[in-house]
Amino acid sequence: IIIVAFLLAQFWKTFISTKVEVISGSMKDSLQIGDRLIASKLPYIFGEPQRGDIVIFRFPDDETEVFIKRLIGLPGETIEIVDGYVYVDGVLLEEDYVKGSRVGDFGPYFVPEGEYFMLGDNRLHSGDSREWEDKYVSNDQLIGKGLFLYKPEFRKLYNDSAAEKPSNVVGIAVGGMVL
């Protein structure tokens, strides 16, 4: 029974979900430092990442590190930031989850096939695709989609869609890896 329980737990951890702890302020106000959340691996096994997803991934410049950011740019899109506002293929992206000041001009960035452009919700204090040497996160670097916050309170993390209330996230630590 102990061996079966151990194998089942390993299967769950490897293929179904992972727990993470927020350790930076890059996604404030949605998540705070010390928040803990559960991410599912299944959405990216059986489906495609969507704009607005809160994504856990291996950092493109150093895959030993794990980050959490919001997925902004999908394959084949052009992302440009003008006066702090994000434009996708020339159309302003509505981002209710971004709080505080918006500044800066970045891009344009053309997102290659099979890759994604990530930004932190706390744009003034987030090391994200704008600053990385390797600007994009590839499919094989995706770990999971943030679903639930379980500490300090239990609540669902929402995607940026009309059907759901938007939410923000912060950097994290996974099994000793720092985000």
C-alpha cells in the first residue's frame, strides 16, 4: 500500500499538478509574496496556452530557474508596448489586472511559432520578456497553468477573459528553485 501510494503521488506530481510559493512582487496585486498556489500541467498537455493565463515555466535564459508570469503574446503575433500600454497586432490589449503606473516603450516583438511572450502584472517591477536575452518561452519550457491560491486563503486564480475575473501573480519557488 505504501509503494502504491508513493507511486500515485509521484505520478500526480509529475503529470497532474505542482505546488508553488510566490517569492517576488513581479505579479502584484494578484499574488503577494508568501502566497502559495496550485498549478495544473494538464491544460498544456491537452490544450493550448491562452492569452491571460498565469503560467509557471522554466526561465529561457537559465532553465534551472522557474518563473511565474502572465502570457501576453501568442505565436505569430506582434507585441508592442507604447506609453506602458500593450498592443497585440496593433490593437490595444485590455488589462484590468495591471495596477499602478504604466510607462515605457518596448518592441515591437514578433512571437515565433511554438513560443510565447510573458509579462509580469507589476510592470514597473518585473523582469520579463522585455528584458530577457531569450525573449520567448517555448512550449517545452511550460510547466503549468496557475489555478488556485491555497494560502493564505483558498480562491481560484482567474484568466483574462470575459467569462472570468482577471487576476495577477508573483515570482515563485518550486522545490527549492527560485523565481
